Amino acid sequence: MDSKKILIVDDDENICELLRLYLEKDGFSTVVAHDGKEALQLVQINNIDLILLDIMMPVLDGWQVCREVRKNSNVPIIMLTAKGETFDKVLGLELGADDYITKPFDSKEVVARIKAVLRRATDDKADSVQEVRYDKLRINLTNYELEVNGEQIDTPPKELELVYHLASNPNRVYTRDQLLDQVWGFDYYGDSRTVDVHVKRLREKLEDVSDKWSLKTVWGVGYKFEVK
């Protein structure tokens, strides 16, 4: 089986070299970029399986790179940063990052996180067509399509994954922390505003579409996809 190719993006050459050695020792192949612009160029010309993406970089920072990649790719992204503020974590999740590691980190932990994220991505691809349908609503996770009243609605990946998760488990109430864990794929501690932001955007797309279902807030608990 071909080895998975990891793009390492960091302006610190020592960190890049350390990660490269650990990953290649574990059987991965690697490519390295030292700024955001170079990273985007490498994504275009390589078949990248996962991106390790530093935030504070010259030319284009990690936020900008993540935003650009997510315009046309669902390649897994793990953010690397020396900053631990809640705002950074929320922003990373909202932009579509799959995981988040704060420096200084243990290289073995990074390898373990990479394997976990790649395993989830592989499992998703291996599943049969993932689709749920309700009155005037079709959510297809296989092709990342949201269709409302027969019209396809442009929807960012994490929004679609969130509404698919809720609609796949109708009338079940989820807390914000459960949704961060199950939709974003890792335990997240701190401010959970990112769920509220995504639900608000989904409501703008789904409000009053049908009287047979709705995206409901359960005050003091979280959210559910209510089917009547």
C-alpha cells in the first residue's frame, strides 16, 4: 500500500525536520513548506493526504491557508500553534480544521493524532452513500450536497457535517461539547461558540422550509433535529 503523504507547513526549519524524521520513520512520505504561499502551491501539485499547518507564518498565515484549502478540498488539516487562546481554537474549528495541537508538543503524540485523523477520513470514504432525506430536504455527506426545495445550497463542509449528524439522529438532543467531539472529531475544552455559529448559519438556510422538521434549540442543553 502506498504511504500517506503529509504536508508539513512551518516557518521553523528545526520543527519541520523533526516532524519529517518522525513521520518518515513511521512510514509516511513528506513534503515541506516554510510559508503559506508555498504550502498552497504544494497542495496543487501533490496528492496530499493530510496537512500539518502552523498558524503564525510569513506571506500567508495558517488561517488564510486553511480557508483557501477548504474552498475546494476536504483534505484533513491539523493546526499547529504556540498560542492557546480559546479564540484561536474556535476560529480553527470554524475554518474547517480537523484537529488542533498546541506547541510545545510531543512528536509521538503528533504521529498518533495524524493516524487517528487519517483513520476517520478513510472510514468516511469506505462507507456506503451517506444520505438522509426529509420533506423538501436532502443531505448527502458522500458528495457534500445540501438540497433544499430541490435546489442545491452552497454549504461549508463542517456545516453540512453538523446538520447531517443531527438529522441522522432525529429528536435526539446533543450538547455543544458532544457535537464538537462527534462532528469535529476530537475532545474540545473551552468556548463552544463555534457550534452556535454553525447552527445560526444553518438556520438561515433551513428556516421555514418545512413544517415537518426543524433545527431546534433545547435551552440549557444544546440542539436537536426535531421531526414531527
